[in-house]
Amino acid sequence: MLGLCKKLLDCGQVLGLEGGPASLMSWKPRSLASFKVLTSLKREPIKFNTILDGGANVGQFARAARWAYPDATIHCFEPQADIADKLTDNLRDLKNIEVHRTALGANDGSIEFHRAEQSQESSILRRARNESNGDGATRAVNVPITRLDTWASTRTLVAPILLKLDLQGYELTALQGAEELLSRTSYVLSEAIFENEYEGEPPFDELWRFLSARNFRFLRPVAALQDLSKGVVQFDALFKRNE
């Protein structure tokens, strides 16, 4: 009941925002969370020309990003072949979007990937076994993996660049494969955690230290997931490169 009430409240709030009615009624796929994240991002005094969507899933963030930045080129990275098919189909009506069927990491090649029943919960990392996610059962498959620096070395990316990462605990490893790209990236939007969901998932302070050492400063949380008993367990962290 509480979940339904929150969803209804969120819908009511979204309807009152610019672009809100369209996001609820005509976007494919629809995502309240992505709409709210991009609405928050639009507060920043910058117009992105290139958006890198790591962990694109079926296109939730990319759809909202196209609404927020209509002239940007968007690159979507999704390693699950069938999910990448859905992503491509969902965004077929949009221009200047490329889908890249690969995971992102610190090496090039292939890697074991753990598919969950809910595709957006799939990860290179195994689920931590705890009461909230049962036994963390997944199905292992091999997927291609790419360093962002390797990928970017053959492309012309027009600044300003936004790098968004939602990789279910693998964000820091992907950033380790993007050292050169980070020197040209204006903003990083990364999922960050306080409560571990995946084995070996680094906490927020490790992500913060890594990006701080590369001339980024933490601006603010953009969206947060809260647990009634534990408080904030994860959020989308926005970083800006110092000029």
C-alpha cells in the first residue's frame, strides 16, 4: 500500500512539471525515476552535446535525456543482447542515438555477466546473499566488455560530455577504464551506494575519492532510494570536473 501511495504521489508531482504529462503518457519506455533525474540535471548551467549512457537497459534514461537535451548525441551501452534489442526498438523514433552492445570495465575482451530476473538488476558482480534478495539467484552468461578509453579512441565526441553510469556496482571499475575520457568529460552521474547489494561493490566514499583525484568535485545527490529502517541506501551522485 505504501508503495502504491508513493507512486501515485510521484505521478501527481510529475504531472505538474514541464514535460511531465508527456513522460507519463507517451514516452517509450516510461520511467518516473529517469524523468526526475533529468529534470534535476537540467538545473545545471550546461547544455550537453554528448551523453554516454552506461547501463542503458531498455532506454529509460536515454529517452529522458533526449527530452532534456534534444540536440545531443547519445551513446547507449547495454551488454545483454535481448535487452539491447528492446532498447533499440524503444528508441527507434529518436535521432542521433547509437546502441553499443557491450559492458564497460577496466579491460577489453569478454567477461562473465550475471543475469537477474529483473534485467535492470543484472550485473558483472554477483548479488550479495541477504534477506532482501533471497539467494541472489542469477544466470551466468559471457558478454563483451570494453574500456571507455578504447571505445572513445576511435570516435569524435563533442564537448560538453556527460558520462552516466548505472552498472549495478561496477561503476568504479568502468571509470578505471576511462582515465583519458574523464579528462574531457564535464559531468559524471553515477549510481552510488551506502548499503551493499553486490559482492565487492565499492561504497560511495571510494567513488568520491577516485573522482576527486581526477579533478572532479561532488555536487549533489540527484535521486535517492531510501529504506524505512536504514535511511538512504543508494543514490545517483553528480560530479563536475573543475575547470
